Amino acid sequence: MTKIEKILNIDFYNKVAELLKSARKSVVQTVNKTMVYTYYEIGRMIVEQEQKGKERAQYGKKILKGLAERLNAEFGKGFSVDNLENMRRFYLAYVISESSLGIGSSKKSETVSRISKNKEFQLSWSHYLKLMRIDDEKERRFYEIEAYKNNWSLKELQRQYDTALYTRLALSRDKDKVLELSAKGLIIEKPKDTIKNSYLRTKIMNKLASYISRKM
């Protein structure tokens, strides 16, 4: 085999490998997104079922316990009472309005594909487990947008939250700008914004470096 043939073979292999990697990534993203939509729907169904017996204080706990036992028996681990409670909390954190709860409604359960047309969940379930614990809706939305735009891992999302990125940016802006943060995330429009953003990121990295040095 000549040198040129070897180069061509390597190039050919790299192209095929890149295609497979891209396909694998796409499959993982599709699976993750479907899982998030499914968990949202399960949360909605749990909430609606709870409403039917809301006059009984222990009704909700019995629902989760009974559902967990049956799901684990049929689908395996992953449907503990705690996990089902997280799905319930996820739905309540992201439901658009009170009417979406289906209280007093006879509408049938939505399919996952139908939900996906109305909701935009772009992150992994692990990201949403963190996000749904942020009480302030505007702050939660800001971190969700930033995590998606910047491809933050869960660790990076946690790190940015721990540095109070949203709070610091919000304090430097008026009410309208704060609302814009929660709707669009961080938008670099002026040189001073670039400086602020760069300063925050530098400070984050300095803290991380300091932490690592202490551990060594």
C-alpha cells in the first residue's frame, strides 16, 4: 500500500467514524429528551390522580407507593417512590398554568409526542433534577437557557449556580433587563457586558483552581 493510499484510508476511516459518533450522540440526545418528556407526563398523571382523592391526606403517598411497586415489578429499578416524587415535582415546577393540571377536566392523557409540541425540554433529566429545585421561576429559566446555549454539563451548571451568576447579573440590571435574562439568557451587547461576563468566568476558574490546589 502506498503512502497516498494509507492517507486516503485514514481519511476514509475518520469520516466513517465521525458519522458513527454523530449518530451515537443523536441517539443519546433523542433518548434523553424522550425520557424527560415521559417523566413530565408521568408527573402530570400523578398530580391528576392525586386530585381525585385530595380529601384524603394519605392518598398521594399510597398512589406513589403502589405505583412504584408495580412499575418496578414490570420495568425494573428506576421507579422508586423518591423518583416518582421527583417526576411529580418536575411537572409542578414546569407546568404553565393551573388549568394545565387538568383539575376537573375529563381530557385524556396526552401522548409524549403531543407534549413535545408544547414543551421545550432540551437538557438531560439530571439537569432538570437540579433546575426544578430553584424556586424562582425567572432564575430557573435563566440557568436552563444558559445550560443549553453553552452546553453545560451538570457539574458546570452546579458550579455556575453556586457562584450566583444570575443574582450578580440581575443586580447590575434594571427590571426589564432582568426579565430579558430569564427569557433569553445572557446577551452580550456592549463592551461592559463582555467585561462583566469575562470577570465572572475568570473568578469561577480561579475558585476552581484554588480548590484543586488545596486537594493536591
